[in-house]
Amino acid sequence: MQTHLLFSLEGKTALVTGASRGLGQAMAKGLAAAGAKVICHSSSADGANETRDQIIANGGQAVSVSADLSHEHGVNSLVEQVQQHCEVLDILLNNAGTIERAPAVSFPKESWDKVIDVNLNALFALCQQLGRTMVQRKQGKIINIASMLSYTGGITVPAYTASKHAVVGVTKALANEWAGSNVQVNAIAPGYFRTDNTQALQDDPSRNSEIEKRIPAGCWGQPEQLVGAAVFLASQASDYVNGHVLAVDGGWLAR
């Protein structure tokens, strides 16, 4: 097979959660550019329409759906919508996430529950419900979005840190069970990217300076720089990659 065909997603259908902006939007557009039809999810009604429209304007195929993943009925609704839009889902990219910041001594219980529900419980439920068919078909790709806080503790983000450590554990656990059924389950751990989720850090002169000094590349990442990793893990090029966490971090972990 010619090398470029290893990375082709022609004829594939992908679901990207949290695709309205930032990393999710960039990866959705990247998968579409590689040939996939992309189901673009947002938590708010019509939230992923802009991503859908950009993909279509560039000659790709996309639809937008919405569901609140902080509740079980929202997860079930998303699964139903996916099944309405495609006969077979080839790629599941679990990008949707949320973050709440507060000191651990006063971290609100409702904030803890919200972060865990969106970042972990919904992710596992989507893997389980949509991955079940992949296992039966003996073909599929699941990509979970981890974090640099899958490796460290962070500051004032205990729920987010716990959820992202758990995302790595779930990724490896599913890979152990499903690799033999030709379903590759892997994760991407983005470094410090310029997105809405990191705006508070970007706006803090002290933290921003600390972060940039720690990154060997010397700068924050741009969302488009995550596309290559997503296409690789969604394509035939990664058929023997299982349970791996691919850090895209400008060298942050190596420092």
C-alpha cells in the first residue's frame, strides 16, 4: 500500500465530541480533510454548526448534533443521533470535556460531579455503547483526549486531574479487552494549547511565563498542531497501536 493511503479516511464515519471550537473543531476539520464524514457534537443546540459549515465549505461531509453529556440521558440521546446519521461508526473521538477551578479545601461537590460526569462517565458510556458494535464488527478506532494533567496534579483543578488520570486508565483497560477484536483504543495528551479551557492560564502573566519557559518548543500549541496525531490514530497507520497515550506537548514532558 502506498504510504499516503495509510492515512486516508475515505469512506469512514467519525464522531467528534466537543467539536464546536478549539481542539475539537480543529480535529473534526482534520478528520474531514483526510476523507471522513464527521458527526460534529456540541453540548449546546446548533453549537457545532460552524464546524459543520466549515467542513462542507471545504468540500467535506459533516453533520452537527447536540447533547448534554453531563447527564446519562444526554449520552443516550447522542448515541441515538449517531445511529440515525450513519449505519456504521468507524471512529470515536472523545474530546468533550469541562474544567472547574477552586482550591481543594473548598472545591464544590457539584463541580466535582459535573467534571467527572462529562470527562469520565460520558466518555466510558460512549466507548461502551458505540464500541460494542466495533467489537462485533472487529474494526474500529477510539481516541480519547487525555491531558498533561494525566501525569501531574495541577493546581486548583482536582476533579479535572482525577478525570484525566482516569481517562488514561480506561483507555488502557479497553485496549486490553478490545485489541484482539481489531479495535484500537488510544489517547492523545495535548500539552498547553491556546483554547478557551486554558484562557485563565494564558491571562495570568506569572503562570503563562512559567508554562512557556517549561515548554522546550518555547510557545503554546495551536489547535491545528493536534490534527496529525488524530488522523494517525484514526487511520490504518495505527492498526498495531493499542493502549498508547500520545503526548503532543512541544516537549513539555521531556523537560
